[in-house]
Amino acid sequence: MFEYAPAPESRDIVDIRPSYGLFVNGEWVDPLGDERDKTVNPATEEVLAEFAVASDADVDRAVSAARKAYESVWAQLPGRERAKYLFRIARIIQERARELAVLESLDNGKPIRESRDVDLPLVAAHFFYYAGWADKLGYAGFGPAPKPLGVAAQVIPWNFPLLMLAWKIAPALACGNTVVLKPAETTPLTALAFAEICRQADLPPGVVNIVTGAGATGQALVNHPDVNKVAFTGSTEVGRLIARSVAGTGKKLTLELGGKAANIVFDDAALDQAVEGIVNGIFFNQGHVCCAGSRLLVQESIADELLAALKRRLSTLRLGDPLDKNTDIGAINSAAQLAKIRELSEAGEQEGAERWSPSCPIPDRGYWFPPTVFTGVAQSHRIAREEIFGPVLSVLTFRTPAEAVEKANNTPYGLSAGVWTEKGSRILWMADKLRAGVVWANTFNRFDPTSPFGGYKESGYGREGGRHGLEAYLDV
Ligand code: NAP
Ligand code: MG
């Protein structure tokens, strides 16, 4: 057998401070309260750093700084001047990409191959893309001189910490808003590094403020009376709470929530490509992806052949040290998420589905879950209905295109879907009928800043990315 030698990326390139304050008005400040929390490396359970938990009063300070910067500086600047700052930030991100990729993998557990080749290039691309819009807003289709909204409150999850920050901050600043952003409690480090980048870019104080903390900090931020816009990415459950608390306040709201996407493979598809697409669909980022292809719908006549090929492929995946460049599957982000994945997988077995994983050694420390496939899944099973947010694939079969559509749409979510077939006419027919914000054809989990992304039904509302993504940050 061919053996791999270890190929670890060095962590010496990152400089993690033992303890972080809040980033308010362009300065590091101590929180007003004394509550602090720790963030760990999920691959080793080692504590990486301590961070401040922002109280209501701290959030108030950050919102005031953002308001002042909005009124006195940022909304006054012509678009071409705002663009210069965004281009500068994009270039600094590219220059520091290796450092940021290592930091992201340390704090989140994702393989360095993904943080280096997917997350960081996309983060820079989002800033470049929206920098280009800043002086062209009058041509975006929202009237000749669309106005910004004011202060944006932004709350993001832990699965793509820096990328979700970029999706939120880049369009907000391009449109002339200022922001207060709260990263997830398990992954604050790249947002705190981004605060340093704002200083390096000489961004005027208060345009970007970063407040760390858990759910209560997020709640204080979205409920603050002086914010004009709330942007949230996370669970449908918290999204519902936020929609309720924002209702009637006049705050503009976008919600990017969960998903349970169908990845649909027809009998005429190129099978080897489909197998790669299935693996990328559900095992990319340990399945911690809102648009993950967590339900494989395969045409019955090719199900055995496809599953055999998929299992062969999964047996070659390497699970382990996220900083090793050969690693395919990294660590689960937190003990809580691991418990949720275990609970749902056990429910899958109890409800009668058949569970399979390749034999794969699991490290002694840290949070890990092997790639897992369930066959014999019925639509009523919890593993076919609930978002697992882990490396777990549920396989169902279908006979006709109409049945595929019906099963794919049989979910409260509607974020994404994938279609694998040789026939262009069938792709278009399917895309028209699938109730999902994004439909990929003969590919999966492809992202591009020029393309709008968002959901139907319980996957949320509003779009991020592309020209459509500007609308969320303009008074239109
Ligand atoms: P979550 O609990 O909803 O957390 C998301 C963010 O909201 C975190 O920063 C969280 O803080 C904060 N938060 C928690 N309670 C809050 C409240 N009452 N008010 C305001 N903010 C609050 O989600 P999660 O369990 O961490 O993340 C996984 C979920 O996110 C999955 O269900 C996935 O589908 C979804 N997700 C969706 C997308 C998308 O684009 N649609 C992308 C990524 C993830 P703390 O975590 O610090 O407590
Ligand atoms: Mg959470």
C-alpha cells in the first residue's frame, strides 16, 4: 500500500495572543464587565486564547461608535473612496492568506487544504468584488442614487468564520453602512485578526466593530434600538427568534438559515464525477455546511453501482490533523456539535436505516466523527428530515424525474440542490421545479461572489452575493 508521510503546515506563522479585548472605534478595549470565555482547537482540545464576553453596555458602546462613524465619515465618503479601503483590505487578506488559513484551521478544525484553497481565496474575492461595486451603486438597478441603511448588526456562525464575515462586511461597507459584527463563540479568532487588518488598512475608526461573546451578546446586538439592519447566518431556531424580535421595528432583516439539500443523480450521469460531487457535497468541511448535499437521491437502476463506487472512494479519505496538507476530513467544531451528530446518527439506526463508515482511525483527543453513509432511508426518518450538520449522508432512491422532484422538495428547507445528468433539458426542467435558492448542475458546493445565495421556506430570506446582495444593504 502507498503510504503518506506527514505534511504539516507550520503554525509558527500565526501569532495568537493569550487574551483579546473588544474591537470598538478602531481600538482594542477592555470589556466593561469581567466575563471572559475561551476558544479551543477542536482537533486537540487545547485552549488557544481567552476572549471578552461583550455585555449589553459593551454592545451599546460598539453601536454608538458605528453610528458616529456612519454619520461623520463613512456615509459622507464618495463610493470611489470607500472602494479604496475595500481594495486595500482585499489585498492585505491575500498577503496574509497563509496566516489566516492556519488560524482558521486551528480555531475551527477544518482541513488546511480547504481553508487555504477555498475559504481564503473566496474571502479575498468577496472584498474585491464588492469594492468594485462601491462607486457603481447607481447602476445596480436600485435607482440613480441608492442610500445606505445606517448601522448593520451582523451575527455569524462557526462553520466558515472568516468567509461569513466577508459575506456580511464587504457588501455592507461597499454600500456605505457601518457594522458591528459578532462572531460565534467557538471561532472568534479570525474575526479578531480581521480587526487588525482594518487597522492595517487605516479604515476610519468605528466603521467596523467586532464584539465577541455567545448568544446573549448576539441578542443584545440584534435588539439594540439604534441598528438599522440585522443580518444573521445560523440555525433556523435562532433565526425565528430574531425575526420575532425584529418584527415591527423597521430594521431591515436578512436570514441565512439551515438546509437539507437533495443531491440528485440520474442514471445517465457521469458516475465518477457524481461520486466526487457527492463527496464534496457532504464531506467538505465535515458536512458543517448549510447547503450541504445531505440527502443523496439516486435513480434506482444505478443505486448499487453508485454506492459501491462511493464506498470505495470514501475508504480513501484521510481523517486527522487539520494542519496536515493531506487531510480530507478535519475535526468536528465543538463537543456540542459532536453530540448532536451522534444523537441523530443513533436515531437513524434506531429508525431502521443501515449505517456504514469506512474503517478509519480516530485520534484520541479532540472531536471527531467518521464519514458515514445511511442506506435504506425513508422520507419519514429524522436523518432524512433534520439537518445533521456533520459528515453524514442519507441515501434515498427514486424511479422517475417527477418522483425525484417530489422527494427533493419534501422538506421544510430550500437552500440548495444538485442535479447530475447528461441532459441539459432535464437540468433546466429540474431547476425550474426544485424549490431551492441555488441549484447546481453536475457540480456541488461551488461558490462565487458574483452569484446570489440564499433560501426558500425555512432556509431564510434575502440574498447574499452578486448584485442581489447589495439590496440587503440599501434603502430600497
Ligand atoms: P446558532 O446557534 O444559530 O448560532 C449562530 C450565531 O448566532 C452564533 O454567533 C450564535 O452565538 C448567535 N446566537 C445564538 N443565539 C442567539 C440569539 N438568541 N440572538 C442572536 N444571536 C444568537 O447556530 P449554530 O448552532 O452555532 O450553527 C449551526 C447552524 O447554522 C446550522 O443549523 C446551519 O444550518 C446554520 N448555518 C446556516 C448558514 C446559511 O448560510 N444559511 C451558514 C452557516 C450555518 P454563539 O454560537 O456564540 O452562541
Ligand atoms: Mg452556537
